[in-house]
Amino acid sequence: MKAAVIESVGKAVVAEVPDPTPGPREVVVEVAACGLCGTDLHILQGEFAPKLPIVPGHEFAGEVVGVGGGVTELSVGDRVAVDPSLYCHECRYCRTGHNNLCERWAAIGVTTAGGAAQYAVAPVANCVRLPEHVRTQDAALVEPLSCAVRGYDVLRTRLGAHVLIYGSGTMGLMMLELAKRTGAASVDVVDVNPSRLETARRLGVSASAAGPDELDRPQGWDVVIDATGNAAAIQDGLDRVAKAGTFLQFGVADYATRVTIDPYRIYNQEITITGSMAVLHSFERAAELFAGGVLDPDVFISDRLPLDEYPQALDQFASGIGRKIVVIP
């Protein structure tokens, strides 16, 4: 079969690889679409994936075309979105309900072959059947949405919060849509990319600008969310949190990123700084929200490119052109 392969640091190609074979409790999915994510860029840069080469792609959906001998929950022909998370279920963190922090954490498309291919293998337990009205190619958005749902689980925000989001890429826009639906009094978005900021305005924001200094909230925001992973944005965001507010590190920074905190201010103003790591008990809820129309796929997906153009798609994504880019095998 044909698949994208990150062969080595900085090098992605499209090549022929062996067809996958399911284990007893696995299915083979014919991939309809696979989204690109910042994690894929980190893998290309030599981070996250424990070894290369790897077939990337942890955001994908498709049709079941093969089932293992022990699978009874799904049948050939079922359309599914796939949770890429692979946990050991044995370590301390799994046993205490923090599977996303598993000591043996693994993921389809990061540690095992992923969905940037014609076919991919997944545990049956990781597959969520799609309702008839959901287009399979659009359902690659379920995985990133499940990460956003997890982010809001961590926030536990109160009704009437004033929210500031750094970044209006796919994840920032998803956090915007969830903020609007979880009772925020206002949702402001900042981004240095004018075209992405225009999409945020299209979805409906209270205010938007290239930077927070252009916004009228000198007392700060109750909730500040970084969806960029950019050190300058993170540093600025930490200074924008109102008293008794919360800063959520949601964007994925590289390993070397460092910022400075003010311990006295954190103590004196009771500021919470927290993070959100991937998916945790949120995939099924995200699938239901997606089926209910929480996102407009035609707004979120800006480019649908053939799998053969995967290296070019990575370059486009890295340059900040467009919103969610998906490849179609």
C-alpha cells in the first residue's frame, strides 16, 4: 500500500509499505482522510516519536475493511473515527485514571504506523462508529476536537468567564467554539496571522486583534489559553491572567521552550497554571459533539490534498497557510 513515511529528521516521503494485518482484537481501516497536526511537525523535527522511520497520522477516519478473529463490535463496512491513544492500563497513572500520562504511553501515528496511508490498523476499542449523516472525510476532526474537550475538562471554568485565546489555528478555533458553548461571558482571540484571525471573526468572537494590548481588558482575563506553543505568546499570556484566573497551556511547545513565572504573583493573586495532554475519556464525547454540529467542517478544513502531496502538505502547514489540512489517500 501507499503511505507517507517520515524517514529521518527533516525528511518525509511517500512510499510503498506492506499492507497491515489485524491482530485478534484489531481492525483494518481504509483511511478516508488524515489530518496534519503540530505533532507531525515535531516528529519531523526529531521529537516525540521514539524512533524513525514512522508512518505518521494520528487524526484519521475511514471504513473498516478487515477485522481480527476476536472482534464482534464492528463489521466490515462500518465507518469509524479512531482514537490514536494506546495505553498499558497497568502503570500507576493508568490505574489512577490518568491514562494519557501512561508510563508506557504510545499512539497510532507516533509510536506505531498511523493513518497517513491507504490502510491503518487500530484496536477495536479505539474505534467509534460514525452516524450516517457524518461524512467520513470530515471525521478526521474528531481527534483534535477530543483534545479540545479534554482541555475544557481540565479548565473546569465557571459560567460567565472572560476568555482569551492565543492562536486561531485549528485548535484555537476549536477552543473558541467550546468556550462559546460553555457559558463564557466573552471570548477574545489574538493571532499575528490575519487570515486565520478572519476565520475566528467569522465563527464569532467578542473581540480579536494581533495582540492583547489592542483589546480593552486591563484587569486581565479569567481564563487564558495558549493554543500556539510559541514562547512569546506563552510568556505574554501568563501576564494577562486576572486575579483568581487560570492559564491553560494547550499548544504543544518544543522541548527547549522556556518562560519565566512570577511566583509571588501566582501566590498573591491565586493564579492557576495548568496543562492539558492529548485525549482522556473525551473521544466519544467529541464524536457526539461533532455529530451534533459543534464544528462546521467546511470552515475548519481549508485544504484536502492527495496523499502523494504529503511532504508538500507538511511544508504548507509549517508555513501557517490555511487551517486544518487533511490528506486523502
